[in-house]
Amino acid sequence: MAFDFYMPDIGEGVVEGEVVAWKVKEGDTVKLDQVLVEVMTDKATVELPSPRAGKIVKINYADGSICPVGKVLVVIDDGGTTAAAPPPKPHGATTPPAKPAAAPAAPAASSGNGNGHAIQVVDASVDRVRTLATPATRRLAREMGLELGRVPATGKHGRVTTEDVKRASAAPAGRAPAPAHAPVAIAKGGDEERLPLRGVRKEIAEQMARSVHTAAHFTYVEEIDMTELVAVRARAKTRAAERGVKLNYLPFIMKAVVSGLKKWPQLNAALDESTQEIVRKRYYHIGIAAQGPHGLAVSVVRDADKRSIFDLSTEIDRLGEAVRGGTAARDELTGSTFTISSLGKLGGVLATPIINFPEVAIVGVHKIEERPAVRNGQIVARHLMNLSISVDHRITDGWDAAMFLQDVKSLLEDPTTMFMEMV
């Protein structure tokens, strides 16, 4: 018989998900627990496994569409006669008093999520009017303290966009936001390929646009003489290899950054826009921005101030493998207080990194290479590297950024003092 697979209740507070990509098509035969679809919510991107073995009869939500929790995502012919189980209560729900002639609950099912945890399907569509918006837009509205239903919608089919939320937040009290400009249409000009903007790439686009349009960016650059540190690393590589550690420069840079943040706490901070408070954080969770299989990802080394160089190197490698393999957990990709952006050998000469919002600063690490330098009146070859820092000028000033980077510079150029600073 036809089995209705409802959009599951993936996590507390999740009311809908964006269909990123179907892994099957109508007419396909699927096995139990075979991955059916990749879905993105405002909490995570997950793959949903099939709760039945059978044939895909009907896919109700195409790639890029929004499916509310409790709506039928896909219909599977499992050849059986057993109806789906009744839906469990949503997160935090309490049992209501009995009502006469109550309508029967919509059917539901549960399945594994691939990690041994149950994914439960609930009916979240009980007689209410839904405001159309993506999960990222809903999250932005919550962060800005806006009621989504009161935001004038300009998107297709009455959907509230992130730009609508930003305009509503910026509008003076009692004044309606200005109407949005029409979406830019790109006319066909020859041989082209058109790819839908969805999933992780769409999330990155919205996050970067929000950062640029919210934080007042400015960038400061300093040249670092890494010659002494190059020698220290060369001497330490053998001992690191004996411990199974692949030692690069990033752990040293991270230690120097943490030391600088302790002296300049206004850079290890965030702006709570709802309370208009600057939150200076006394913990140091350092994000590492790097390329993953689905786009830019920021993995997080927690409590970097309490880790040794070897420990940092091991953790950075572990997180890097998880990002590249697409297995990083959500808590390994969130919660950073300050971010380091590095492309390794492809780091180039200079870049102006975009702040990892809602943080207030980010450091860009560029490639180390031998270049001529003047020392004691003589031209000599030195290992030089540029560091750039982008800072939110709303929260910090140019003086703060310059002094912070000077402190980082002094530690990297004289590793002896760096080790003295470590705790």
C-alpha cells in the first residue's frame, strides 16, 4: 500500500525544511534506511533515510522548495497493509484535555537518521496560517526580535525574504519599510549553465551578505617575519611526527591570536542587537574558515587557550578531515568567538576576509615565502607572510586592530616570547 512519509521533526523549534537535493526519483525502488533526500533547516543539514523498502510513487516537494514539518514529503509503495503510526507530540508539547468529536491526527512515522537517533514525524500543520520564509530568514527574524507575520513580503508567492527582514528591522518605529527593488534578472547572452542557488551555497550567500550589510568592515594589514618560527617548526617536526602529529603553522598562529585576544578583549566579542550590549567573551573558541565539499565551512577549536601546540594541531587536523568528509557535527561548526581564515599555500599575498557574523573580527593568513628584506642595512632573504584583519568598526576602532595585530606579530617573530605567554 502507499505509505506517506511526512517531513520529520528534525529538532526542537524546527517547523520546516528546505529540500536541497533528492537522492532518488519517482519510480525508483529503495531499500530500508536508504538515503532519500538532503534537507536543510535553520539548525542543520541532514539526510533523511527511507522508513520503508518499496517504490517511490510521488515526490511532493521538488529541490529548492520548502516543506513544513508534518506535510507529506514523499509517498512510498511498500506493498504492505500496515498504516503509518500516529504522530508523536512535538518537542515540549503537553497532553491537552480531551475534546469531543476531535478530528483524527494525521499519520506519521519514525525512522533512523543514520546516527542511531530516532527522527520523529509530527503534524505541525494544524489549522494555522503559515508565513512563507526560508529557515535562514526565520532565524534572522528571531535574532532581530521581529514577528515574521508582520514583515511585508516581497518574495515570490508572498514569501518573506532576508532583505524584507533587514528592511523591517531598520525601519523607524511606526513607519513601514520601503518597498524592495525588483529582483535582478540576468538575460541569456550565449552558451550558459544555470545552477539553482540552494542548500549550503544559499546559506553561505545569505550569511556573507548579512555580514557585509550589517558590520561596518575595515581591514588592516601587517607583514610578519616568520623566519624564526620556520626554524622552530622545522626542529619540532620530528618530535611531532613521533606522536603522530602533522605540525604546520596554524597552531602557532592560533596561540598568538589567543594571546592577543586576551590583551584586546573587544575583538573576542559580539554585539547583542536585541539588548544593545557588547558581549566580551572570556572563552576562546577559534573558528578555522576553510573550503569544504559543499562550500565554505568554519570548524571550531574550543578552548584554544587551554590546548598545547601539539593538541591544537591534532584537533585542527581532525576537524579538517570531518569538514572535507562532510561528517562534521553541528557543534563542531558553530559557536566560534573569533575566526582565522587560511588557504594554506594558496593564501596569496593579501585578502580582505569577511567577518564571520556575529563575531567582530577575523584574521586572514597568507602564504609564507622567501622574499628580500633589509636587516641591519643589508638585503637578506627572509620568510615573510602577511596577516590581514577585518574588524567591525561599530564595535572596535583601527587602533584596537592595529595594536592586536602588532602583538600577534611580535609573538610570531619571536617564538621564545610566544612560549612565555602560553598558559
